[in-house]
Amino acid sequence: MSFMTKTGTLRTALMAGVATAAMAFTSVPTDAETLRWARVGDALTLDPHSQNEGPTHTLNHHIYETLVGRAVDGTLTPRLATDWYIHDEDDTVWVFEIREGVTFHEGQELTAHDVVFSLDRARTPPSGMAALHAAVEEVTAVDDYTVHVRLAGPAPLYVQNLTNTFVMSREWAEEHGTETAPNFAAGEEAYSVRNTNGTGPYMLVEREAEERTVLRVFEGHWDDAPQVTEIIYTPISEAATRVSALLSGEVDIVQDVPVQDIARLEQTDGVSVVRGPENRNIFFSYDMTSETLASTNVDDNPFAHPEIREAMALALDRDAIRQVVMRGESQPSAAPLPPFVNGWTEEMHAYDAPDIERASELVSGIYPNGFSVDLHCPNDRYLNDEAICQALVGMLGRIGMNVNLVSQTRSLHFPLIENWETDFYLLGWGVPTFDSQYVFDFLVHTREGAYGAFNGTRYSNAELDAMIQSLATETDLEARDATIAAIWDQVMEDRIFLNVHNQMLAYAMRDGINLDVHPENQPRMTSVTFD
């Protein structure tokens, strides 16, 4: 059976029985050059700057490249830049030396002018990457292989922001009328959404969104040739179907292993599982500033009341979610950022045991008859995301909150947050810069200009905004860390986020295939080796 088959047909065939699939497992030959890779969802777009979203970046990393990369151990590595440093005569300027001899898939030579174009495109709204470059004032090509990035002040950590900012061909973008990133939340189309021309190790051969993407090795790539010469990437949203696809030999690697199947797969002959923590936390958030909400049955905004936000925190049973929903595969925490990240503290991480009696008193003190509200949840992005939402619905129901769960694919869910069309929602957030500023820029700062793209809470604090902006150009790292701590103190006091846990990762693959867990959950198939 080929993956040209539609997902529905695949599901019917595979669900005939895991026992039959397991028997067939060893009879399917492995082609050491073609790798069949499955995960829960597809890239939202192939445009390299439109969306700042994990699965989208993961696929695009195989087609496009960045100036610097992030190794599995978290260190920065050279990619299209061979060196980077602060200018010795102007500490507001970062210098990037561009790799020579690099070509795009369609034959254009990479120069500094493509880098300038790409950084300018990425930092211009509606690009989803704009907040990462909010402090950039000018990008210039000094010569064909040197780029200067001038910032509003000294910015010693700016290079950390570049690990997901891809470089594209200026000539190609101009030829196809896609000089600016399309607005994903508004549903804008562009040539770059479905077509590509990167410098990466693989070229796009075939694309059926949400069905199948085929990549083939780019023979003209500058780096060492990978062992995997062809990638067949297939999104499979149903957990059981992904596992059955692996056991039947239809796929070689499953990136999003369902938590309920990890132990079983670890005991299955012919399958290996690798595990590790992810640089990502899962949380709930809510519109806490509008006067009224569209989805409630009361005349004001419940989330504007600090008592309601406190009640929700007291109702949330993180340990129960870890045990029942996540089968132990999570790290419960009140901190809305992963422990990998600069700014995380044990104090932020600590959480109280549920207190249903107190939570009920807080709700009934404002709404004697309780209230109703809609909760929007993705069902194909995070590990057991819909089940986490269902658990919270039950917990909040015990304290007088009647929550209506609206579950849908992430391609519909994320625009609701970006367009301020949801009152209450679940979101996961990774931190590729390993620094709290990334969280503040996207989730806490007032939505204006490049800032606040995913600030669905409508939270706005002018004093915090100024503090957040100062982080980009603060050279005294002790003073900077103190500012970060002060921002977190206010964020935690205001209960902008209702954090659940940090995510754990598990990849399952056929024996003889080797792939390490990536802390950003962005595995590179160039790193796959075969025994």
C-alpha cells in the first residue's frame, strides 16, 4: 500500500488490527535511502516567514536554511553564516560572514543581498517572525559575503534569535511577487505558500497539503551528503493510526508517539523508542481585558476578575493530568516557560494542590449561579491536547464554570488567537532562543507593531512593555536577568497564563534507524543514520 492513498483509506487498512500489522512488520524491506516520516500534523505553510510555528519550521528546515543552527545540545552552529560577531568599532552592529559557494535549488547563487532581503522580509509584519527582529534598525550588505545588522542598541544575544529565520532568494521572491510574507491568519495566498526555492539539503518534489510531501536530496548542497536521500513526510492525525503505520512498515519514524503507546512500543520487537524533555510548555490563557465576552452567558468578562483567575488555578489538578492523561509523560509546573530557559526559577515552577472548596467560593462570590464560556482547543498539535482540554472542562465544572469545548485542527485554532476571536484557549510555546525575552515579545507585550503576535489575552501594561523592549539591548547581563525576574513577578501575579506542564518527547522508529530527540522537537533527517 502506498502513501499516495488518502488518509481515510490508510486508516481503514491499518486499523484492521495491530496484531496483523506486527506480523507484517519484519516482512517489509527497508530502503536505506528513503525515509518515511510521520507526525500528527502538517506544516501550515511552506512560506519561510509567514508562521512562527514548530511543525512548519521543522519541515522548512529541510528545504531552507538559517544563518545559524541549533544543535541537539542547544549550542549554536554555523549554517549559511560561517562566522558572526559584534563589530569592533560599533557595538550596535552584528557582523555575519556569509558562506561562499552556496546555491539555491533553482541555481541562483547565494549572496549577502539575499540575506538582507530575507531579514527585512522576516522583520516586516505580517511576518510571524517580526518580534524576533523588533530591535533591528537596518540590515546592509557590505559586500557580496558580509552583512551588517544594526540594532537600536548593543544586543549581545541577538544571534540567538536567528535559528528559525530562513534565507530565501531575493530574485526568486521578486520574480513570483512574494516580496512580503503572506498573512496566514487572514488566509492570504502567495506563490511561496506552496512552492519553494531554498538552499537546504532537500528539494521539494511533491506537495499535497495535509496528505503527503516528498523531498529529494539536493545534489548541489554545500554540506556533507546525508544518508537519507528521499523523505516521504505524511501527517497522520489519529494516534492509533500512526502507531499502526509504524508497526505495519508503512512508515519508518513516528515523531509524535502517543503517550499511551510508549511503554508498549518499547517492548515491541523491531521498534526502538528515544525519549527526552522538550523545550515547550502547555498552558491555558484567556481574554482578560475586554469588557464583555462573546461566548459567555454573563454581562461582563469573568476573566477580568482576579478571583476567577485564582479559582481556575485552584481547580487545575496538574498531577491528575500527568497521571491519567499523560501517563506520566509530562513535567507539571506553574511556570509558563520550560526549565531550559533563562529566567525559569524553582519558585515559578512550584504549584499548589487543588482546593475545590475555595475555588467554588471565589466563583460563587461573583457569579452565584456560575457562568458559561467556550474553550478553544487544537486536536492535532500537542501531545493529548484535546484530552488535556477535556480534563480541564471537568475540573472547572466542579467550581461553577460550565465550559463548552470547541476542538479543531490547529490550522483553524491558531488564527483564532492571532485574530482575537477566542475568549479562552490552549496554547503550547517553545522557546528557541532559550531566553525569556522570546516569551515576553510574543505573549506578554501589548500587541503593536512587531510585538504581541500571540498575545491572545489582550494584556497590556505600558511599564512592562518598556521593560520588555529594554531586554534586547541590555548589555549588563545581571541587570538584564533582574529585569526578566521583575517581569515574571508581575506576569505571575496577574495570572496571564494558567500553565499545565512542560512536554516530554518520544520518537519511535524501526530498528536500525538512529535519530536523537531534538529539544525543539525539530529533528533533522540529515542526522539520521542506518545501522
